[in-house]
Amino acid sequence: MKFNGVITPKAWSGTFKVSLKRTFLSWSFQHYRRFAIGALVMNLGTWMNRIAQDWLIIQLTGSGLSLGIITGLQFAPAIFFSFYGGGLGDRHDKKKIMSICSSFIAISGLVLAFFVYKDMHNVLIVYTFALVVGTFASIDMPIRHSLMSDLVGESNVPNAVSLNSVNFNFARIIGPTLAGITVHTLGVPAALLASTSCYIFFAALIRSTSGNGLASKDKVTDTTSFIAVSKFIWADKAIVKALVIIAAVASFGLNFPITTALMAVNVFKLDAAGYGLLSSTIAVGALFGGLISANRNTRVPITKLASTALIFGLWQIGAGFSPNIIIYSSMLALSGLFALLTTIAINSLIQNHSPYAIRGKILGIYTVIFSGGMALGGPLIGFVADLLGPKNTLKLGGTLIVLISFLVIYSSLDSGLFKSREKR
């Protein structure tokens, strides 16, 4: 209540509790909590693996293009396998498929750790294992996205997607730092072994839910082809515009690990521990972006979504103009915040516009575009960084995102073509 127009501590406390409950709504579902705990551990493993592999490439080549290639190899398989993976999730037990994919990623990390420990590794071997990880991750990703409505219900999908991003970016804060310290003190093999342990934990946890864990809707036998799903997407112009934005953001904005690695080594002269810590700063902003989206738990109109992407591009340009590591870290954090607000809104929009029977396939196409943008953009960003330097690369990428976002906003307001179709 208010006293002389001032909110009392008791009223403020009540408002805070309501807001906190709304933000973490999905945690009230037992099955989601179990999944989220396993996903947090797996995400830690993902970032431990990523930093370890990137550091190997830096040691072996010192090349921005090589960093771009390894990024591309981790995301390129999604172009070929994500639609297939989404279809598997529509037809079969999602948790079993996720467990199998995590197990193979764990095995690949274990084998790479052996190669590095025996000093038998080279650039080609590191590339090969990045491709293996990318292949199984590309099958797993659309399945994990489509699992959310099974866990929390259709109406709470935006909140679950947001909390997944909070989970991922909390791990992104801790994981690179832990990886950097581990690499610096114990070596790359130790970081890879830690990553392997994280994936084994997730595989065991998600598989143990058989018969007593995950809620699941009845499977349907769906034979909808890639062409038919593509036509369905094309008929919904809100999805089309959302995919255009995610393609731009993924291609020109989310390859920060490449530019950050080059900034850390070539500009700020940091070691592995410093690189890991710097890599975590973008996740700090992303974590807050996820919490904001979780608290909001609403659909974002396409014009507002595009405006958020535009602001993300502006902060990326700001990172390119940063004169020192403190300002650069601040720009990374702000970029992370608006990047997450953008990607969460896009993911939620697509899920809310997708019939359950083919949602996995639609999210598979979303993953193809998202990961395809990362795969193609990675080598391009690395090449441009070698040519123009990481700072100018950030400026150029941010400018392209701003221009594409502006075009989406203008066309949406000008013609009304991209109004959302009513929820099916």
C-alpha cells in the first residue's frame, strides 16, 4: 500500500515477489526444472569445449580465418541435419534422441582430449572434431526447442524459451572463465575432459526420466515434406520477417567469439584466462536480456522485434569504436542484452505460429537459417578481421544489421504485409 504517495516496503516486497514468480514461472513445472538443471550442466560443457577448441586454433594458427572456419564447421551441419532432427523429434521420443546426441558429443570430446594429450593434434583434427560436435548438436537443437510446450504448456512457451536463454548465458558467464583458467593451469585436455563429463551428466539425466519424468504429448505420424513446410512458413509473413532478422543477426552479429578472440590476443594482449573472462562479458548482458524476456512472457510484434535487433547492431558498432578493454566489455554486455531480447522474441514468435505436429520441422528450418548464418558468417567474419582488423569488422557487421532491421521496420509499417497471422 501507499503512504502519502510513497510505496511502503511491504507493498514493494509483495510486488517484487509477484514479479519474481512471473519471471520464473516455468520453474513451477517439475519436468522443466529437471530438464533445466541438466541443460545448465550441458551448457557449461558446451562453453568449455568451445573455448578449448578456439584456443587450440589460436595456438596452432593465430588466424582469424581459421577461427571463422572452426565456427563455421560447428554450425554448418545444421544446414543439412536440422530439418531431419526436427522431424525426428516430431515422430519419436525427444529425450532419447537428445541423450544419444549428447553421448556422441561427449565421446568426441574424450577422443580429442586424448589426441591433444599425446600431442597428436593438428588443425585438420581440431576441425574434424568441431564438425562432429556440430553434426550432433544440429540434430539436437530443434528438438530441445520444440520440447518446451511439452514441459510447460503452450501459453508458457515464451517464458520457458527466455529461461532457457538465461540458463545458457549463465553457463556462458561461468563456462568460458572456467575453461580459460583450466586451460591456463591444467591444459586443454583437462578442459575437454570437463566438457565430456558435463555432456555425460546431461545424457544420463535426460534418459533417466523415462517413465517417470518428462511430460509428453502423443506423437503423430507426420509426413509433411520440406517443401510443404517451407510453403507454410512463406504464407506467414511474420515468420518470414523474423527469419530474415535472425539470418542477419546470426551472420553479422553473433560471431563475437571470433572478434573477441582476436581482440583479446592481438589488441589487449591477454592470455587464455583473460580471453575466457572477456568472452564471458557478453553473457552478462545476455543473462539480463533473458530475465527481462522471462518477466515479460509476451509475444513481441515484428516491428518491435526488428527495432531491438537494430539497437543490437548499434551496440556492436559501439564495440568497434571502443578505445580500451573496459569500454569494449561494456559494449559486449549491452550487445548481449539486445541480442538475447531479439533471438528470444524470434524463437517465441515462431513457436507460437507453428502447429504442434510440424513444430519440430519448422524449428528445424529456423535452426538451418540461424546456424547457416553462423556457418557462412564465421569464415567471412574471420577473413574480414584478418583483412581490416577486428574493430572494423565489428563496425561493418553492426552496420549491416542496422540496415536490414530498418528495412524490416519500414516494410512492416509501410505495407502492412508482415502483420502476424492469428495463432493456429
